[in-house]
Amino acid sequence: MKTLTTLFKNNVREYGMLIALIAVMVFFQVQTKGVLFKPVNITNLVLQNSYVITMALGMLLIIVSGWIDLSVGSVVAVVGALAGVLIVRYDVNWVLVVAISLLLGAAIGAFQGYWVAYLKIPAFIVTLAGFLIFRGLTIALLQGESVGPFPRGFQNISSGFIPDIFNSEGLHITTILIGVILSVLLIWLDLRTRKNQQKYGFEVTPFYFFVVKNIAITGAVMGLCYLMASYKGLPNVLVLLFVLIAAYAFMTSQTVIGRRIYAMGGNVKAAMLSGVNTTRLLFYTFVNMGVLAALAGLIVAARLNSSTPNAGDGMELDVIAACFIGGASPTGGVGKVIGAVVGAFLIGVLNNGMSIMGVGIDWQKVVKGIVLLLAVLFDVYNKNKSA
């Protein structure tokens, strides 16, 4: 019991937000009379929040570094606008446009990162300027009009589904098989981590907790895959999210670059004295954010099947809120990828559930603001308590 109590105290933000997500989902499942967990709504929930999760991965690294990026919504808009103009007006192959768009995102990230990292201009000011610049360029590119539709191949980035190699009727067997493989992989990775901890003398959780946790994770994965399989299967964008989440979770927890980013956010002077090139590292963190924002811009354009001047409007607020709600600290140095994903889903479930219930957009913003404020208050409370 002591081990479990210590575990919960050391991971109170992550476990707290996960419990909050489950509670909110159960609440809306009851209030919407079962609509929330219907396969078609779960699919829509994933599609609607795919771009928020994508950008939350990059924003997490920015926040962990001790900074902020207010321009991501405008970057989504300008990249989507460029993609629309190239594909629709100039008939450029959409695959080439995807590559050009990601390069544009990297260039935008490099532009802003240079001002922050090398010229030492506060990120708040630089990205606020970027917010205005890229929103203005979006309107100029589109000339105030929406551009579309897109070729089917480009639309499939967001609205397509993986094919069923078994061609079965009813359940999408390929999705069920992927769920089984993913569940086995997660159990194996957790078991390997546990053995490594035991090997080097680290304290591990009781075996029964290990079993219960993996049963819960397997149940969640297989439940999600079953719901998806009973509709159209796994969306292409969800597969992309799985890859991104796994890659960033590995990078932040198992690589030197990840440890250096946390060190830079925790104490930049100490990181510099330890030999970390914090200037270059911060620069590449913004480049990474630019690429992910560009990818999100392509996902949004593909989902809407058009490029619109108001695309990404207010999106930066949901992305930043997802990171803070998921456990990232406003002062930097603290935050996990899974926490950011949980935070993004919490925001998404709130949006989706309140929309189904007919709650107006005005009150939706009020609720999300209160949730964000409480999450940051929770962080400050726990820091003061442990001080």
C-alpha cells in the first residue's frame, strides 16, 4: 500500500487527469444517453482532435523548454492555404504539396526559433507577431475565399480508413488484429521495463498492480478497436497519431535529446554548464513545432476538404490547454507526452459532449477556461506542498 501511495503522489498529475478524463467520459455517456460511445461518434472524436494532439506533441516540448508558441493556429491556416492554392489553382500533385507544406512549416519554425534562440527575443512576443503575420498571409493567399475541393488521395489523409485485408462483412478484422498486436506490444514493453528496473535495483510496483494496469490498458485498446471495427475501421490519421505518440514518448524518455530538453527547461544555466548547447536545442524545438503545425494544417484542410481563411482560429488555445491540463508545468521542465495526449482528449471530450448536449459555444469556452485554471492551480498547489 505504501508503494502505491508513493506511486500516486509521484504521478499525481498524470493519474489525476486520467481519472478526470474517465469521469468526464462517463458523465457525458450518461447525459447523452449513450451517444458519446457510439462508433461513429468515437470516430468523429478522433478525427476532430487529431490536429490538436499532433500539435500538442510539439507544444509540450516548447512548454517543457520554458517557452510558449501562440502562432500555431495561424501556421495551420497559412499551410492549409498554400496547400489549397497549389493543389486547386495550380494543379500541383498533392504528394509534392505535402512535402512542400512540411518544409514551409520547418522554415516558419526556424524563422521564429532564430528570433527566440539566437536573438533572445521572448517567445511570447515572437509568436504573437507570427500569429498576426501568418494569419494575414493566409487571407492574402486565399484572397478572402475558400479554396477546394481536393483530390481524394489528399482527403484520405484525414477522412480515409485503413483497408481490411480480410474483406470481412460486419467487423473490420484488420482493426481487431492491430488492436491485439498493439496490446501484446504494450504488455511486452511494460514487462521489459519492469525487468530492467528490477535488474538495476529500482523499486517497482507490486505485481498485482502491474497485472491490473495492463488488463485495464488492454481493455481500453481492444474496446476502442472494437468500436472502430464495428464502423469503418481505424482512420488513417489515428494510425499516424499512434506512430507520432510512440516516437515522441520514446524520444522524451529514452534519448539524450529528450533529457537535454527537460534539463534546459528545468534550469537553463545548469544545462549550459553541463555542456548542452541550449541555443541550438531551443532553435530545433521551434523547428519541430513548425513541422507538426504544418502537418496539422494538412490534416485540417483534408478534413474540411477546403482551405479557409479562418482555419485554425483559436486552435492554439486548445493545444496549450491540452499540455497544461495534461501535467506540463508553466515554469518548464515538467510534462509527459501521454499527459498531453490525455489533456487533448479531455478537451475533445468536453467539446464533443457539450455539443451533443446542445451547450452553446459561449459556455463551452467558459467550461474549458475553468478546467484550464483548475489544472494550473493543481500544479501550483502540489509544488507548494512538496516545497
